[in-house]
Amino acid sequence: MKKIISSLIFIFAFALYVAFRPHAAASPIIVSDMSSAPTITPVIIYNTPTKKATTPVVRKTLNVTTVKKQTSVKKASTPSMMHHKQIPVMHRGPYVDGIYTGQIADAYYETFQIRVVIKNGSLVKAYPLPYRQYNSTSQYINNYAMPVLSSEALTIQNAQVNTISGATETSRAFRTSLADALHKAT
Amino acid sequence: MDGMKNIKEVRDIMGMPITVEVVGARAARSVLDEVFAYFTYVDEIFSTYKTESEISRINRGELSLETACADVQSVYEAANQTCKETDGYFNHRTPDGTIDPSGIVKGWSIQKAAALLKERGVENFCIDAGGDIQTNGVNTDGTQWSVGIRHPFQTDHIAKVVYPHGKGVATSGTYLRGEHIYDPTTGAPVVTPFISMTLIGPNIYDADRFATAAFAMGKRGMHFIEMLSGYEGYAITHDMQAQVTSGFNEYTKS
């Protein structure tokens, strides 16, 4: 019994130490720092564990972006252009390697923005920026227990149909923002 | 089977392409003109882009809701009701305090246009306003109307074919305006795994308003649809997967 009590006290003391040691407080500060960044924070959409071959590179690039955002906040004029130092730049495609963000395109009902990733001079990824900010709280809320819904692979079909659902306006705006992002990459 | 008589026309109204196709003996040019005239009227009244629309005048304080036309009042009521039904995830009030009912006007006007066609005796039709669709009856081949769900990146292609059987089909995308992508209960940005969410609902008005709300809910949006009786959803995720509600694939059969 005595042993149990003394080990409980030890565990409690250790827990106190862990909770109050100075370094423990450091990381939440960085998080709040990021969430208060005024404009576009790096997109973490692709920061999920299930990824294909190109993803580690992309993730690395995004991390570089994060650092740059925090250290050079005043250089607002070129926020979308980030050169990647770890990867040798080979200009096989027409563009300069990096991550570029297109202008916000108006889709009448909606507005949005495209970010492109250029690797070896070629466009390897283009995706919309759905959020201006990202923080762990909202991620926690959105990860709250969900029923299992069935998933299936996304296919590309050529079938003849009478009409198509999906915002045509946003597709047009997608191309507008994409064209702008690629223009910045030249 | 020989194709039935059909007339199809696309016009740019409300800042988007609107396609109306009517099929059968009662299909007539004059009916199409009437439908397009209706959409033009809706645009005149509700557009936040037109300075003389009733909505713009209300937002400038020149017109009160009580003295606005009946359509404005009924849309306003519908928006309020939807806001309640979706726990505030559908919100027609912008952060600066003005009203922007465009999230509800689209589905509402398609629904009204469909009712107008039925009133004129047209039983077979397909109305597509900027990707939100209401069909009825059969197409010119005499078979069920087919609707493709646009592929998010290969925009000239489709990801899925559905047969709505007279139900409404609406797609909400990632590219929603600012006020829609913040969680109204916390003010925090909504992190969503989805690029687009397509809803099949009892009619286009309901499908459209719940598609908007469900998309704003992020990951929980599909849960919301799953719990909503009479609705099925198909969502495309950023990692190129499709998530479907339990009854969705019933609509993939003609």
C-alpha cells in the first residue's frame, strides 16, 4: 500500500513538472501566433498521413512556407513566391519552381483562390484555398466522432448525360485564378 | 424510339448560365421565354450587384422589409427558417450586417420556374441554373434524365452519373464566400476535407439550401445529410476520394 501511495505521489509530481516546465508552454504560443496571421496561412489540406509519392516534397515545401511566413511578415509584396532550396531546380518545364497563389477570383455566388505547386518547371498540383486560417481547435471540432460513411474511388467518366451538376461559375473562376498563379510562376 | 419534341435554350442570367429544356407535346418556345423572363425578374429584385434591386435598397436602408414585395418577404422568411434548421450553418446575413439572400434565391427561383412549367402543362423538363438542377418526367429519348457530377479538376469530365427521378440536385463547392466557411457557433474557420458536396433532395429548393449548409459544416456535413431523411449526398475529398451516404447509390440506377 505504501509503495502504491509513494509511486502515486511520484507520478503526480512528475505530471506537475511536465505541465509547468518552461518549454511546454512554447508550442501553444506558436500555434496562436499562426492563427492570428492576418492573411493566407499555408494550406494544410495535404498534411494528411495518406499520401502519394509526391506528397513528402509538397509537405516539406509547405513547412518552408510556414517558417518564411513567420519570420518575414513585413515582406508582404511577395508572399506567394517560395523557392525550395532542398530540391535541385531543373527548368524542364516553362515555370520557375515554387508555390504560387493566384488572385481571388469572383464566381458571382462564391469567391476563391488557387494555389499551384511547380516542380522541375512543371505544374504538379493545383488546388483551391478553402480557408484563410487553420487552427487546431476547429480541426478538433471537425474531427469529432463521425459515423462511418462509405467511400469509393473518384473516377473520371466520359458518359453522355443530359446535364451536369457542379458550379460552372466556379470552374471558370478556377481557371482565372489558376492562370494568374501560373503567370506569377513565369 | 424516336425522340420526342424538345426545345432547349441557354441564357446568361443572374451571372450564370441557365439551361432550360422542355420535352413533349406541350413544349413551346413561348413557355421557355416565360421561364427566362421569370429568372430575369428574380435577378432584378434580388441581385446584390444591381444597385436598384430591392435587396440593394433594403441594404442601403431605403426600403424596409415590410414594404418590400411579397417575393422578397417570402425569401427572407425561407432564409430565416433555413438558418434555424441548420443551426446557423446557413446564414444570409453578411458580417457587415447586410442581407445577402443569394444562397437561397437560386434554388428558390428554380423551384418556382419548375412550378411555372407544370402550370403550363409541361411535364417533362430539365432546369439547370449554374449547376443546380430540377428535372421532371423524362428526356427526349423517353428515359430518365441523367445528371453528371462534375469532376472537380477535370472539369470537362464527370465523376458520377445520377438519375434524380424528379428530385433536385445541387452541388456546393469549396469556393464558398467568406461568411460561409466560418463556423457560426465558434467563429473558427471550417476545416473541410471536401472539395464539393452534391445533394439529392426532395426538390431543388431544399437540396440547394441544405447543400450550402452541409458544406459549411465541414467534415460533419455528410453526417448531417446522412441523418436528414429524404436526402442523399456525394462528396469529393481533397485526396480524390468520394464519400457517399447510405442511400446515394440508389440514384445511380436509371
